[in-house]
Amino acid sequence: MNKFLVGLLTTMLISSFGFSEAKVGSPAPAFEVMDATGKVQKLSDYKGKNVVLEWYNKDCPYVVKHYSVGNMQKIQKETTEKGFVWLTVISSAKGKQGYLDQKEALANAQTAGAAPSAILIDDLGKMGRAYGAKTTPHMYLIDDKGILRYNGAIDSNSSASSATIEKADNYILAATNSLLKGEKIAKESTKPYGCSVKY
């Protein structure tokens, strides 16, 4: 099959299923999603703020890896204390692994000791597809001008074992720190690891 046909088929698939991929250095895709408290969250609401997006599935072992030892919660608190907005996104469809309704999402966050700015219920998968979110966790960093600055894994170790966290390079934490310092982000794009998002 020639390159033209491959490109055409890829474009048709993206159009049919709504999938795209947010590109580092380009404006982050706009979104309008209800959060777990019933409030509509829009990216435009956070103009002038740095935003972290975290794709979440409570039943995914790779998510459990970070939450069971308090690693994700620690990063959430550390970044929000520095003025970042942290949005946890649940794109699991109703009836699929990791789906939570608003009430369940709030209760789950409280039990886990999670500290995001908001939890977005993207059960139709529109936001996830717009960003090209592939795994849980899948992390994104958007700067205060709305430009995507990081897309990829939370850290450098793709094991599901929490024992690997301490020695891994934490990509999202490094990216947020570099952004605050006005430095170039060393790794702007990495391969995300984890469970597939359950669209």
C-alpha cells in the first residue's frame, strides 16, 4: 500500500473515532468536561495557569503502583502548592474497568488521599480522544499560555511494581520544575506506559 493510501486511511480512522494526538509545542486541545462535583471544567478557565492532566483508572495496576505508596498524591500536592492546576481525568466508559460516576469518583479520591484540583468524568471519551490518551497513567503538562509542554509517561520505569519508583526518573515532576524555572524541559515527550484507556 502506498504512503498516500496509508495517510488517507489514518485520517479516516481519526475522523471516524475522534482520535488525534496532542503535540508538544502546539496549543493543547480545548475541552469542556463535567467534574465530579457537577461543575463544567474548561481549559480556557485556566488561562494564565500551568495545568497537569493525569489519566486515571483505579483498577489499573500501574495506577495502583503510584497511589498505593502515596507517590501520585505527593506529586499532586507538591505541584498544586506551587500554583499548578492538577486535573485527574477518568475516560473509562460506563460498564468498563475504572468507570466511576461523580459520587464514586469523590469517594474514591477521599479514600485514596488524592489531592487533584478537580476530577473530570470523561466517560464518553471525547477529551481522552482529543489528547490521544493511551494509558493510565498518561500525563500531560500545559503551560500558562495553553501550549502543551509535556506528553508521556509519569516516570522512566514501566514496571507495575511500586518498588521501582524511588530510582526512576520522574518525568512529570522534572517537567513542572523546569517550567517554573523557565528552563527547557529535558524530555518533552516519552512513551506512556500502563493499562489501555477503557474507551
